[in-house]
Amino acid sequence: MNLDPAVNSFGGGVDRREGERMGTAPKSATPAPGPARAAVRRAARTAAPAVLALLIGSGAVAACSAHGGGPGDGQGDPRAVTDGEEKLLERAEEVLLRECMEDHGFEYRITEDETPPEIGKFPYVIDDPEWAAEHGYGSGLRRKVAELREEDPNQRYFNALPEDRRQEALRAANGPSPVGIEATTPDGMELGRSDQGCRSQAQRELYGDLEGWFQATTTVDALENMRRDRVVSDPAYEEAAASWSVCMKEAGHDYTTPMEVRRSLPPPDDPLPEDEETALAVAEAECAQETGLGDTADELDRQYGDELRREHRSAVEERRRLQLDALPRARSVTGESEEGSGQA
């Protein structure tokens, strides 16, 4: 199950990758659907005044990459940033955003990410019966995320602004319109975003090449959904899912795939009775273990992750290079030492 929410707060921190995708507008597209297009559709459906936080999320997340300890992999390739360095880049961008927003006359607080760590734990199928017995399908976790969004001091500040000031805050954060720089997604859609506003100013100051950062991030961020699409379309996954379905039917639950279960669930604010949700989740997990669906999905996930990194090597390496080059600037902005930022 993918518990990863497409929500954020005024100050970022619930889902930074979604924040990076928001604030863009499609320029042109090929007819073929794809994960990047789905992200654009989600963005287009969201009313601008209510999503300032989504539009100024940092997007400094290294997706679909393994951590390395040195400057490269031994063949001259840039290494991936460590978790500590990734957090440093996020903090630095938040500091730059705060300074810029304050220069425009708006308050901005840097808040800690308190998203429950269990969010996004099972992208394909729950295969941990103990976790399922405790969390079910994560309705409580999703409600916690919604509460965090409502309680965020920056979001409350933004909601309290008069309408005209909200519009000014949006323009200050994101520029006057999503025009200025462009990027092309792996499935051929062209996205545009403003090269003005505090988000662009912060990223330009941190990464140097704003257009290169936007293109590399657009590509790399799309790889996660592309990877998942390939996993669930693989014959090995389909075969294991068929066995899982038989197991579920024997347990009294008539579902073809785990995704069908997800689609059948009510919204988190009006969930199934707790015992019913938990029983269904435990059955899913036990069947995933019995049929090997969880192990199959994990292996395919690794396989297609490697495959996609090879296919889009230039974008992965460009993003890593920009991140590594930005680390000294990030330390200067935050005042952190190299040890404090988790450099291996």
C-alpha cells in the first residue's frame, strides 16, 4: 500500500516531492498517459490560494538513488547525497525561503517534519502482519498527517491573511505565473514554472543552475511512479498477485490485487470499523507472505530501480552533481559543519 500523502504544509515537510511538482503548468504533451502527467493533473485540480505550501516545498529529495560514501562510485560518477546531506539541503532552502518571504513582508517559520515514519512503508502490498494488526491500512496515520497540516503555524498564518494578501503571498512565493523555465518529463510532457518568486530564488542561490535543477528533478521525481508501474505490470508480479488473490478469497476477501483493496477503502476521515480494517489488512499481509508477493515486489522494485537509473543516468547524475555542489553553500546558509551535515 502506498501511504504517501499528496499533502504538505505552508512551510513544507509532509511531502516535499509533491511540493516540487506543484506550481508547474503543462505546456504540451504526447497523447500517452504516464506518472508525470498524473502529477500535473493533480496540480491542475488544486485551487491556487489553498496550496501556497505545496508550491513552495523544497523538492530537495534524492529519489530512486542509493547512498554512497565517497565523491563517486569509483568510475567518476557523482555519488548520491547522504540522508544528513539531504536534510541539510532542505534546511538551507527553507532558510533562503524564509529570508525571501520576509523581504516581501510575510512571516515564514521553519518547522520540523513530523510526518509519521510509517507513511509510504508498503508501496505494493502490506506484507507485515504485525504492522497490519497495529495500523490496518493506515487510516489513523493519514488522519495524523491531516492534523499536522491543520496545525502547521505557517498554514494557519496563510489562512488568516486577507484574500488580497494571500494572492500577494502566492506571487511572492511562486512568481506571477508558471512561465520562465521549462522541463520535459520522461513521457514527453513539457512543464513550465516561473523563474521568479522566492522558491526559484532560493533554488537558484542554492543550486546555481535553476533550469538544470528543474529538469533533473522533474525527470528523477518521475522515476518512482515509473518504477512502480513497471513492477505491477511485470509477469512475475502478476503471477504472484494471482496466487495472493486465491489466498485472499480463501480467507473470505474477494480481491484481484492489493490495489483493488485500496480502491475499495473509504476515506481516512470515515474509515472502516477498526476491527474490520485490521482484519482485512492482516489477511492481506499473511497472504503476501504465504504467496511470496511481498518478496517478489521487493525484488522487482530493486530491479526496475536500477534499470531506470541506467535509462535516465544523465538526469540522475546531474541532480547528484547539483546537490553535491550545493553542499558548501548549504552549510554557509545554515551555519552547519561538514560533520553536522552527515558527510560520510
